[in-house]
Amino acid sequence: MNTGSDATALASIFRAQSGRVLAALIVQLQDFDLAEEALQDAMTQALRLWPTKGVPDNGAAWLLTVARRKAIDHLRRQKTQRAKAAEISLHQTLDQDVLSETDYVIPDERLRLIFTCCHPALSPDAQVALTLRTLCGLSACEIARAFLVSETTMNQRLTRAKAKIRTAAIAYEIPDQTDIFMRLEPVLAVIYLIYNESYLALEGDTPISVDLAAEALRLVKILRKLLPHPEVSGLLALITLHTARRGARINTAGDLVALQDQDRSLWDRGAITKGKKLLLHTLAGRNPGPYQIQAAISALHSESSSWADTDWPQIIGLYGALHKMTPSPVVALNRAVAIANGGDFGRGLQEIRALESRLSTYQPYFAARADVLARFDKPEQARLDYAQAIALSKNAAERRFLQHKLSELT
Amino acid sequence: MQYMALIYSAPGSEESYDGDMFADYGAFGQAAIAAGVFKAGDALHPVAMASSLQVRGGKTSVTDGPFAETKEQLGGYYLLECADLDEALKWAAKIPTAKYGTIEVRPIVVFDT
């Protein structure tokens, strides 16, 4: 037993352990709300007992055992057939576990749970919210603030998602081998979305307390440990490489800095080496996928000493491969921009223009075209495109960045 | 758990079906019965044969055709007994119309007694 723990120490234990404990509870009880309530009760009890009696050696197992007892109390009050069955199952596990509390290893049910939270039958918004709530242990209020929606909206989103899981009987199961790749897609998309949202949060108008980038990194690491699929490693490499350049994306005035203008000495070399090593190891498995390719593109940027030195032909080729795997106008835009960056302005611009009808409400489309036009010595057309990009932007830092670009035109 | 698989398709879209649809539906039904998931299933006549009815203020009104205009129309259904949504979705994916139409999978309400 450790003594003398304060509230912050307890909070960090809760934070580190709650995901695993909550996952074990949800999967056993097959009920999100009951699991959350039971864990909350157990934490309240821990807050009361631990500061005086000391933190148990296996705090997580203690929390799980107490939460199971609390769940039994809740179920007793319900008196339905379902509750009765759940109560019996809980009694059985408690009897088995009680003898071995200190060396008891909590079953890691987070993999099952992440497949449930990211089930394609749920909307992407709901998948993200549910994953952050249950696997990262964020509160509805924290998630709401990070995604710039009201707490009421976020609570409704979570409630609806949980109701659908219960009503439509979405299973708490790891998909079988034939389906796993298809089902892995939304899981990776959710983690990448959480990561990308961290940029918006970083650039947003309201400061937020939650580090979504760290949460995404934590999730992808957990996922990789439980499911070592090359695309999971690809996503980890991609996030590692992106994060390495993060420090150079915002200048001291708090403004966005485009890749071509970034001070490359600010890039985290250690993280770049780590990301590249992981990527090379993963690519050696010869089972490529969209995340591995995006990580490879990121790695090429990371290893160029300057914008001019960038290996554009290889980047163009990689975007081409990505487009074959996941055809989308956004990937086609990136490829076209790379063609222009590589020196073939005419062809790049032509391909960019061909995409206009499909990307007419996409802010980055106009920003990218403006950028190419400016360098192609067409300031009049560039001006119109910057104005269009500013009109489409939803973010203050981004607008400032575009405004600055616009003012630089001659 | 019981799930209703509602089979929707746009009129005429079945022409794009590659294969013998009648035989494939027969095979699907046999497979579902053999696996013990089949509870019921029927095909419906087209919406041109439908009547829509409303009772408002005690007065019944009947009109021709479907109540709302939709591109895809309900053409049939299966009632399936499955362990969970994933099993139901797996069966729904085998319904021949899934290749050119849409299968909507809805859980059946169980009222607590």
C-alpha cells in the first residue's frame, strides 16, 4: 500500500486505469450507462478511502471489483429479467476474482469495445464521441468543447449512440478474420479524425483543455498492441511524423505557417527518426494500405532539407497509388498540387481546375489553387481564389493565414 | 433478436442484376431456413398496386399509391432471427437486391412484459 496520495495522484490513476476498467465493465454488463455509473460510484468510494487507507497495489482491480459490486446494487433495483441475468453473472465473476485481487489481471476488453464504438451502423460523429467518452474517459462536456458543439448536443449524440447499440444489438465482439479489414477502416478513421480535430482545436478561437492529439496517439498505441495490423502501424507512423512537425506549424504570434515556409530546425528530429523507422519496418511487410502511403508521403516531407529539395516525383507517385486505393477528389487535388510543386505548373493547374465542380465548397481547394496561381504569376486569379477560400473558412487562425497570403500578392 | 430486413430498390433497377434473380432468391430463402434464421419473408406488388389510408377526425380517406414519393420503393421483406446486428447484416448482404438496391435492417421491438 502507498500512502500520502493526494487528489491529483488519484486523478492520474483514474485517468490511466479507467479506460481499461470501463471497457471490462461495459463488455461484461453490455450496458454503457450502468458501467459508467458503477465506475463513478467506485471512484467516489476510492476518493473517500484511498487518501487515508492508501492506494491498493492493484488500483485498477480494486476499482473493477468495487464497480461490479455497485453494479449489482443498481441491478437489484431494476427487477427485470435482463437485470437478474446480469446480476447472476456478476456474482459469479466476483466469487472467482476475490481470491486473487492483488495479482489479478484485468481482461483487456478495449479492442472489443473500440469495434463496438466504431461500428459502421453508427454515424461517424457518434463513433468519435463514443470512443472519446469510453476509451479515453473524456467527459461529455470536454468532448463537446473540443468539437465546438453544445454539451446538450453532445449528450444527445452519446445517448442516441448508446441506445442504438443496445436496441439494434451491436455486439461487443472482435470481428472475425474475413471482416476485420473492413471493420478496421472506421476504427482507424475515427482515430485519425480525433487527431486531425486536434489541429482545429489548436487553431480554434476557444482554448480547450483536452489534448486530442495525445488521445489519438494513446488510442492507436493501444490498438497496435492489441491488433498488430500493418495499417494500424501505418497510422501510428503517420501521427508520429505529423506531430514531429507540429512545433513549426504555429509561429510566435500564434499564426499558421505553411509547410513551405516552416523553420525546419523546429521539427522534432527524434520523432521523425522514430516514425520513419516504424514506417520502414511496416512497409517491409509488403501489405500496403492508405495509412502507410500517407505516412510515406509525410516521411518524404520530413526528410527534405528544404521545400525545393523535396522529392516531388516520388510524392506524386505515392498520391497516385493512394488515389487508386481510395479514389477521392481530395487525394486527386493533393496529387495535382504536388505536380505543380514539382515544377510542372501548367499540368498541375490543369488538373486542379478539372476538380473544381467536385470541390466547389472545399476551402483547401481554393487556398491550394490560389497558391499555385500566385506562383504561376497570375495574381489577379489568385486574389479571387484567396477571397473564396476566406469566405469558406470556418476558423479564425485559418482566415488570418489566408488574409496574410492575400496581402502578399503583388 | 429479430430483425426486419426491408428490401428497397428503384423501379427498373433490377435489370442491372447479373444472374437469375428468381433462383438466387430461392437459394437465399433455403439457406436462411437451413440456418434457422428465417422467420418470415414475402415479396410485395409494386407501389402502383398500393392504397394509402388515413383516419383523421374519425373520417377515413383512401388514396391511390404510396403516401410519399421516394426513389427507392419497398419491394419485400424478411424477418430474421439473429444473435446480433452483425449476423443480421451478414444475412442482409446475401439478399440479391442488395447488389442494386438497399436493404434496411431494423430491430424488432420487444415489449417488456
